[in-house]
Amino acid sequence: MKVFSVWMICASLLFASFVPAGSAFAEQKNKADQEDGKLKSAIVMEQETGKILFANNENKKLPPASMTKVMTLLLIFKALKSHQLTLKDKINVSEHAASMGGSQVFLEPGESMTVDEMLKAICIASANDASVAMAEHIAGSEKAFVEKMNHEAERLGMKNTHFVNPTGLPVANHYTTAHDMAIMARALIKFPEVLHYTSKYEDYLRENTDKKFWLVNTNKLIKTYPGADGLKTGFTNDAKYCLTATAQRNGMRVVAVVMGAPTPKERNKEIAGFMDNAFANYSTKLLLKKHKPVAMAKVNKGDQAQVPIVTQQPTVLLLKKGEGTKGIEKTIKMNKALKAPIKSGTVVGQYIVMKKGKVLSKTPLIVKDQVKRATWWQLFKRSAGSILTH
């Protein structure tokens, strides 16, 4: 018995000596598994150039939840720009719009609100009912609006996106990617008025009534992260916690997207870290403003013999911190000779910036104003003037 007892004690001590190592290995593995599972995908882009500063699983198709409303907002602001809408227009709420679940401002059938109020509801409170009401007003039906969403996604080159509704409520075959979300966000931010709404932490609807409704922004970063002023959060059980965020510092704006974070705290922490990294390591330099004339071009048979060629958007260089612009070369490349008529905004060439043979940026060049075909009398006078000067 004594021999057996001694053997058991030794065996127990020997086994115990291995347990801590095994437990430590298990803990490390679990920790590693948790670290790997924090996010399903992420991306960081610089706004003006569209350059990717960081990406991880950026083309993985995932449910976007309420980040879907970035596209809904984009179509609303396009309708405002084309004067299909004004901020003061009244939007009537249908029974279908009022029936939306999830995040809502409890619109009632037959109730009406201005576009301005609807934008507050969508941008601050992520209201599904307001999103559908706007969709129906713009396109006639939710289904027709979704067709517009998918058409716009295709136009923007979003190859891994498909929408089924304007809200992000869970439904089959409704997906996007972090990369496509960043493209969508960049397009929306080109309407800077949206930041007036997304940067508000709180506001009210029906303020002077007995149905006053307090709006609180679902994006807490606008209160805690310096320079943050948008853009859209999202959550469903399938999508987990998602965020498309934007912030600006020292003239540089970045867009960051995370999808599938396990908690809102983790989502915000990751986004803040990504943006911190971008601002710490990069800067931008403006070379040319939007609509800056860079050349004059002849127009064959136009009512104007020559027209100014201007930049479609700002020409911006993305630079690593400490990197200068010495040695850059700038060239203008026209697509072809211009011939009237030419619509306003037609892209006719590119403004190219290079350094040591490497292209740093390409800015589309446009004809800013419409060019009509010249009358026979204009052509005659032009021809006669040419003969007299020779």
C-alpha cells in the first residue's frame, strides 16, 4: 500500500507539472481565436484620392444592417441636387412605411414631415420608417427605389453589393462589402450637407407638440473622437456591430469601415485605431481646387471657338508623413479633339501627376459649361475673320 500511495503521489505531482503549461496553451489559443474573430472585415480609405490605407477581408460579402442607409441617403441627396426634392417638401407617410420595425421614430400613417426632418430621423436615429417613406416619395414604391439603389451601386463600380430594401433590416440576398461601403461613403460625402446631419449628437422631432421625440445619435464616435462627423452605424444579429465612419484633421479626411464586430465598444475601438493610424502616417496636399482651369481647348463647330478645361474634382496628393512634392511632374492628356455639341460636365481628359515615372494621381478634366453647335452665320464670321488675319 505504501508503494502504491507513493506512486500515486508522484504521478499526481507529475501530472500537475503539465497542467499549467496545457492550460496556458489553451488560454493563449482561445485568446488568439478571440483576437482573430473581432472583426469580419475592415478598410480605411483617404476620401479625395480613394487610396486604400488599410484593408482586411475587404471584399467579403456580409450583411450591412443599417449601413445600407448610406445608399438611401446618397439617393436622397442626389434628388435634392437635381431639384426633385427640397428640404421643405412635405413627405406623407404610408401604412407600409409606418409599419417598419427596428430603429424608428414611430411615424404614423398619414403623418407628414419635411425632408429636413426625415433626414434628421435617418441620420441621427437610423429610422427605418423614415427611410421607407423617403424611398416611396422619390421612386413611387420601395421596390422601385431599391432598383435605383442597385443601379447606383453598379454605376459606382460596387461589384459585390446587392440591396433588397433601403433600411438594412434582415432579408436574404442583401449584402455588401467593406470596400463597397467605403466607395458608397465617399460618394455620399461629396454632398457635404449630409455631415450637417450625421455630426449631430442629438436633436428633436415634433419639437413643439405633445409628441416631442428625442433623437440620439447611434454613432458615439462623433462625441468621443476628434474630427469625427459621420457617418452610419449598423447592427443585426447576423451583421453584428458595423460602422462606416469618417473624420477630418488638418484638411485630410478618411473613411473607415468595420463589419462584424462582437460589441459596439470593440467596433468603436477598432475604427478609432484605424483612423489614428491613418492620421499619424499620412497627410494630403491640395494641388488644384475643383473646377480650376488648366487649359484652353479648341472646339470644332462649336458656338465657342475655345473653351476652358477644368478639373472635375480637387487634385490632391496623398503623402506619407515627411514625404515632399519635390520632383513631381504634371501633364494634361486629352481624350480626343473636341467637337460640338458638348454637354456640361463631359469628361474630356486627365490631369496627371507623376514622380519618377510613377503616377501619383489622375484627375478627370471636364468642360464645365455646355457648348452648343455653332450656327452657319457664326461659322461664316469665324472663317472670314480667319482669312482676314492671314
